[in-house]
Amino acid sequence: MKKFSRSFKALWTGEIVSEFGGAAGGIINGLLLFELTGSKEWMGALWLVYFLPSLILQGISAPFLNHVIKERVLKNIQLIRAFSYLLPLLGYLLGSQSAVILGLIVLQCFLGLMQPIYASLSFSLLPQLCRDEELENANGLLDGTIRLMSFLAPGVTSLLLIFMPLPFIYGISAAMFLASYIALSQIPPSNTKEAAVWTKKFWWKEMREGYRTFFQFPQLMRLTILTSTVQFAVGTTLVLSIPYIRRDLQGQSWEYAIFSGAFPVGYALGMLLLNRLPKNPHTMYLGLAGGGFSFVLLFFVHSIPLAWLCELFGGILFPLFNAQNSAIFQREAPRDRLTQLSSVRLLFIRITMPLGVLFASSTLLPVTTRQAYLMIGLIIAIPGLYYLFSSFTRPREQLKKAG
């Protein structure tokens, strides 16, 4: 951590604090809404309120992101999130159930709208804060600690609920985002060219240019597609994991809790492993193929401890792929369009997660939970193995360019 710049440390601090606050807020959103309505339909509607505006904005915002001061927008987003988390608490203090539900809906909508902009800007800001040779470790550190926060937040939130009413946790989440704003304020603003005069014609021209540029880089497209397969699997496991442990393996709730926590713990370990391994296509595609194989193994195991180990194994290996493929994108994409291309990349990646949820939820596909794990594992592992073997057979010059 000492080798990174002060600006990166500020970004890292802002990221992990806001991730903890967001994870805690996400837990109480569902709990509070179910407590008020007792309806699964309302739960589904709440996620649609998050995903649909988010994906729409993701698709149309790309041209604007090249012409903003990233550091300023990141700070403003954290302020908007902080105040948004106070809306359900305000409804609770007013004593109105309708006001609480309305506050939850507005909160989810704001979170959905802010997330794609924040993720694209922070991803494209990283090359400005780190040297090229630090990008893999920087991406791994950010990704690993964020996942670790998502693992720690549920336990800490459960403890807090012992001492305070559920809606008051929103105040803690708001404070976390305010702390993130303060941390991000330590990043000095970059020099940016004067913003363009926005017109419909200019926006459409920039939109076409962004997508055209993205498709001109086959390697970046390939890595984006491979990352999308991983996100498809993540969406699928959101649906599969509970029935797999509770029904297929006859496990208890606490055994499912360990299963769900094994992956983020493994991811944090994988981040440490990444610091000690060479950064090249061999280790990158080994991480992809091995991570996919961890899903395949779940088809065969009939023991809950072995299922835990499979999740831990996958968590350790996936950072080897994720951190390095992110660094390649940050290096190879044209710097003058990196923010825009990052938004396009994120759109392709984010679309696949709800598709994975639909795949796992569909009654039209006559597959068992185990068979679904086998399918998503093979979708990831087969391309990973192909590119892993290819990385050993390609000439050195191509290998260097690919990595």
C-alpha cells in the first residue's frame, strides 16, 4: 500500500467506505420493505427500479463522461447518495408507511442512476493515479477490498440491528457516503479541456464515435465478453446458491451464510496472491479457467464443506483474471476516450447479470440447480482454457501485446 500515490489512497478509502455503507443500506432496503409489505412482488419491483434506469443511463451517458472533471463528479455523486439514504429515515420519522416506501423507491432510483456513472469514472481515473506497472495490483486491491466490505457489512449490520431500530441504519449509511466524499476531496482535480457545447447532433455523433472506437479494438472486446460471462454466472448464482445449499445439500441457514461468505474471503486472498505472481496472459487466463472450473465442481460435490472450498477456490482465482483484464483495458484504450469506452464496457458487463438471473429463474429450461452450475462453469472455463493454451503457443511479440 505504501508504494501507491496519496491520490490513489484517497480513492481507495472513498471506495471501501462507500461500499460498506452501500452494502449495509442494501441489506436494510430489502428488510424494511418486506417488513412493511410482506410482498415478494414489491421486492422484485424495488430491484427493477434500480436496474432499469441504471441500464438506460449506462447506454446513453457515455458521450458526456469524456467532458467532465472526474474527481468533482465522483464527490458530487457521493453527496447525492448520502442525502438519498436519509429519505427512508425521514419517512420513518414522519410516521408514514407510504412515505417510507416512497423514500425507498426514490433511493433505489438514485442509486441506480449514480452507480454506472461512478463506476465508469472511477475505473477511468485509475490510470491517472497509478503508474502503468501498478495497475494490476491497484485494480486487485480495489476489487478485493470492496468484496471484503460486502462480506463484512452483513455481519456488522446484524450487530447494529440489535442496538437500534432498522431505519436508523440509513443514517449510518449516509454518514459513510459523506466520509467517502471527504476522502475523495483529497484527490487533486485534473486538467480538462473546456466542455463542449452539447446539442442533440453532437451527442449522437459522440455516441456513434464511442461505440465505433470500442469495436475497433478486438482485444478489448474479447476481454469485455469474457468478463460478461463471469457476470452472467454471478447473476445466475444469486438465484441458485440458496436452493443449492438448502435443498440439494440439505444445509442449514448458517451453512449457507458460510457458503456465501467463502467467495469474498477467497477474493481477498486472491488479491494477496496476485501481488506475488507474474502479471501476464498465462496467469490471467489461468484465473478465468480455474474460476469457471470452481462452478463445474459444484455439479459433482455432495458435501457442504467441499462446496465451501469450491467457492473459496473460485474467489482466489478470479482476481487473477479480473485485475489484469481491467489493467489491459486501461492501458490499451485511447486515453482521450477512456471514460466513454469504460462506460460502454460496463454496459456490456452489467446487462449480463440480470440475464443470468432470468436464466436461473426461468421455468422454460428443464435443468436442475447442479446442471445450471455445470453450464455456467463451462461457459467460463472453455474459453478460458482456449486462451490459456493459446497464450503458450503465440509468438513472444503477440504475447507481450496481449498482456
